[in-house]
Amino acid sequence: MFLGAVVFSCVPLNQFKEVKTRNLDCSQERDLLKVQNERLIVDTTEMGAELRSLLADQKNMLNDTVELGKKYRRLKDLYNSAVKMNEDLTDSKNALARGSAAETKKLLSELQSAQEDLLRKEDDLRRLERALNKKKENLDALQAELEDSKAILAQKNLELEERNSRLIELENMLNRKDSIVNALKDKVADALGQFENDGLSVELKNGKVYVRLEEKLLFKTGKWDVDPKGKKALAKLAAVLEQNPDISIMIEGHTDDVPFNGKSQIKDNWDLSVKRATSIVKILLDGTGIDPKRLTASGRGPYFPVDPAKTKEARQKNRRTEIILTPKLDELFQLLENN
């Protein structure tokens, strides 16, 4: 069944133009979201590369910290050994205080050397402690930066997922609308196929179905009463439209650029195009269940020719009636408003 679950409503002429504009905005927003989606993918890739770099820096910092820790412990052991040696030498000095002057001098020299070495090791130990503290500060800063990068990357991923979800939803909605229009075009073409050689054509344009009927199928020159063959074609079209109540219907009358010279209530081509459009509206409503609110009659006069040439053949093409069928787009617009 064709679009049994979708509810449409007819719109007047002004809102019909608004629907057309909003449908275009929807397509543009979909393209914009695609661009934004690609930009977010690039941002995510760059953030991933930065995250990997930060992780590598963190690993190197940890390795440096381990090595500095080992050096610190070695110097600490050496320092403790020097302290112990100093204590031993001091004891020896005291024990040999009464010994020979030469031996005492030697011990004093060794003690002084040991003390100087101890001072150097203390300096090395302090420098190593400062370096270790600096490394720790750098490591903490790197860890904080890493956490910030992870948070930013998570936010970027969330935004990317949300935009992808919205883009997919919009594309699905547009695809459903295209499916509706294609199915409607096929139904109308099947119903009116026998009139193709009599000046009737069905085509898709701008997301709508256009049923074009040449003057020779509907009217005599300068008249607005529909011929029997034209009424038969309109009856078949009305049957399709009656079965698809969610389609709005615009009837546009078009004339050529030859001034109308009639002496009746029709004064010019504007009047003639409007009169022809309203004649078709009445036939579509006669004996059918089509809601009149779905229909709009419009006279376009000679100002929208399909062929601007000033030839007999071109003017014959321009004398036509176009019945424009548009599906309801409320669901798509509601999605755009919610986002």
C-alpha cells in the first residue's frame, strides 16, 4: 500500500512556497551536516594522534623517573658508606691520637679527603633530588594534560556520534520522501499511460510530481470548457488522488504570449489561465471524495513558457495545464525544529 501510515495535509499557495523553501533548507542542512561530520572526523583523528604522542611522552617520563630513582638510591648508598667511613676514620683518629705525627697527618689527610668526597656526594644527591622533583612535576603536568586530552577526545566523539545520528535520521527522512514521490509518480503514470500520445506527460522535478497536459487534450483554443477526452484523463487522475489523501494538489494554467482577443468575461491571458485552472479543479472534485482544501488553482498566464521561441510549435507547447502533486513534509520539518 502507498504511504498508508503517513499523514499529510494540503497547504495553501503561500505555505506551498514555504514548503518548497524549507525542503531546500533541509537538503542544504544535510550537506552542511556532512561537512561538519567530516570536520569532526578530522578533529577526532588529530586528537587521537595527539593522545598517542602524549602516551609515548608519559612512558618516557616514567622510564626517566625509574632511572633517576635508581641513581638516587645508589648515591644514597654511597653517601651512607661515606658517612660510615668518616665515622671509622674519626674513631681511628681518636685511637691513634697519641701515635706518631706522620700517621696522624696521614689519617687527617684521609679524613679530609673523605669529608670532601662526602660533601661532593651530598651536592650530587641534592642535585639528583631536584632533578627527580622536576621530573615528577613534569610527569604530573603531563598526566593532567593527558587526562584533559582524553576528556576533549571523549566530547568530540560524543558530538560526532550525535551529528552522525542526526545526519542519518535526516537522510532517512529525505529518502522516505523521495520514495513517496517516486511511488506517486509511478501510480499516476500507470493511470494516465493511455494519454501519453495525446499530449500528457508525467515527470519528477524538485521533489514533486508534475502532470503536464497540453491544450489539445483539454481545451479548444480560447476556451476553458474541458473536452470529453480531457475529462476522462482527469477522472483517472482523480481516482489516484482520491486514494492518496496525503498529497496536496496545485493546478496551474498556462497560455502562450499571443494576446487574448475574446469579447466575453475573459479579458486577457491571465483570466484565461485562471479560468482553465478552476475548470479542472471542479472536475477533480465532481463526484469524488477529494477534500477541496487539498487543491489550489493558479493562473500563470504567458509568463512561464517551457519554450521561449516565437514559433507555432513553441506556443503550442506553452499552452498547457500543469498539475503539481506534493507530499506532506510535516514530519521532516518537525525533525528540523526539534534539532
